[in-house]
Amino acid sequence: MERLLHYVWQYRLYLPSDLKTTDSLPVVVIDPGIRNTHAGPDFFNAKIRVNQTVWAGSIEVHTKASDWFLHNHHTDRSYDAVILHVVEEADTPVYRSNGEAIPQLILKVPAAVQKNIDWLLHQEKTFPCIGFIEQMEPVLLASWQAFLLAERMERKTDYLLMLLKQYQYDWHTVLYIILTRTFGSGVNNDAFERLARSLPFRYIQKQRDNLLQVEALLFGQAGMLADKLENEYYQYLQREYVFLQYKYGLVPLERHLFRSLRTRPVNFPYVRLGQLAMLFSRYDLLFSQILNAGTIGQLKTLFRVEPSGYWKEHYNFGKRTKKIAKPVGENMLELVLINTVVPLYFAYAIQNKQPEYRERAIFLLENIPPEKNSIKRIVL
């Protein structure tokens, strides 16, 4: 039954009006998240609204709520990022490792889905709908893809507009949050967004003339400077973060939130944070630069940075590797345009009633190669 619940949650095979927590609070699924086939919660990068509060994080699915304790999730800090526990039977409340209660949702499987369970779950193909896609008329397929694109952009733009309201319409801070999230490279999106939210952008702006201090803020706030290493660069960052942490009253995140396992070395969180540090040090008003960029090439040039020299021989704070430059690559540049710049243009057009930015967003979508991801590789 748990496998069916995964399927229903992933593909939204439920009535949205039926979604309520066990405390009777309404739940709106903004994004069900990405299925996690490795260790950890079942879905990451999910976004939901519970009552009037929007949450971003992970989703865990169980047949019975008590399975949470059976699997020892209450003692595993990697499950502290769970924002919703989806169950068939809520036989007990569940808690994070620090004792905080986690909202629970009883998910009802629609009768039509239950009827077709054997066909849905026992297809040889990863996505049962692939066979139908192959048989669709090209015109219908193109229309469907356009609808899906519009739906995705609407979802991203709505989230950005929500951030704007939350941060008093500070476009620079909102850009900082969504750009940092994009640099999470999929598996670390949630962790990178939490990092940005825990480290106000104004503190980075105050230190931007000193790259090492910007690095210290990012790495220290990510909990990556808590070890004892015989390394001059590392120890300098440690000292700087201790000073800045006291100065700004910062509470660092926990290192375990940031994953390197089963990711390409170029996507390791250390490398991405090094690139972000260089980016934030380079530009005082990056938001204005994005608005004024006239071409895709100019936009890519804004984000084409390389981390400081230490990272030419490292992928983390540890073993030295072969010396190699680690600039932001072409694939990441395109992800930044798709997932950061395009929603930013859409939101700016709506908020400021300047439709030309909507046209620029559409132009980008029409001229950037499609995003490369695991689903595309399977389908194509």
C-alpha cells in the first residue's frame, strides 16, 4: 500500500479539496517534490502551504504513522527537514529529533486509482504513460507540453511573488534566495534555500569587498567550518566566521543537510558555495544587471564565475586533487536562466506592470535548450 501512496502523491492523483492535516488545517500542494531513490526522506524539494504558511522541504510517506518510529526516523537528523508526513493511517503523532511535531496528512486513494493499481504499478517502463506519449499526435503533444510549461512557470512565479511579499518587496533578497536555491543542483536545493534564508543578504552585502569573509559567511553558516583541520585557508575562514557569527548573531545550519553522496564532484556543495561567494562579491547590484541584460550571452556572462584559487585543487575541505578550473558550467548557466531569471522576469512584469519582461522571459524559454534531468533521459 505504501508504494501506491507514493504513486498517488507523486502524480497528484487526489482531490485537492480533500487535503487537510490531522489537525484539520487545509493543505495546498505547490510542488510534490522529487522522488528520492537514495537514503533519506521519500521526496525532497517539495513545497506546500499549510493554512496560510508556505513550507519548503521533504515529504515522508508511510502506510501507518507509527512506521516513523519503527524506522527510527525520530532519531535521524536527515529527517528533520520533513515538512509533511503522508500516511494512510495516522495512528500516532510523529516528531523530529528535537521533539518538534510534524504535520500529518491522511491521503485517500481515489477509487479509479485503486481499480487500476495492478496496471499502474506493474508496468515494465519507469513511467507507464510513456507508451501513450509515443502515440500522441505531434500537435497534441506540443500543446500538452506548452500547458505543462505554463503551469510550471506559474508555480515558480507564484512562489517568487510570495517571497516578495514575505521580504517586503526586496528584489535583491528574493533574487539571492532563488539563485542560491538553484545552485543547490537539485539534491541540495532545499538546503541551499535554507542557508539563504538563515543568512540575510544584507550581511553578505556588508562584507562583499572581502571575498574571504563572504566565503566564511557561506561555508560557516552551512556548518562546514566546525572541524579541526591543519589547513591555513580553512583556519582563516573559521576565525572569520566566528567573528562574523558573533557580530551578526548567526546560528549555523547543520552540516548533514548538505549532500555530496551520489552527486558529480562539480555539483558538490563546497564548489557551488565557492562559486556563489565569488558571484556575490563581484556584483553590488546583480538584480539591476539582470534587468539590463539584453541577450542570453550577456546573462550567461553575469553568472559565469569561478571560485577562489583553493578550489582549483579541492572539491571539499580535505584531500587535494588534480588542479582544474571549476567555473560555472554551461548546464548550470542554463538552469540559472530557466529557474531563476525567467521566473524573476515574469514576477517583475506582473508586479511592476511591465509586460516587456514577460516577453523577455518567453524569449529565453524559446531559445534555451531544454533542461537536462533524469526524467528527460528516461523518456527520450
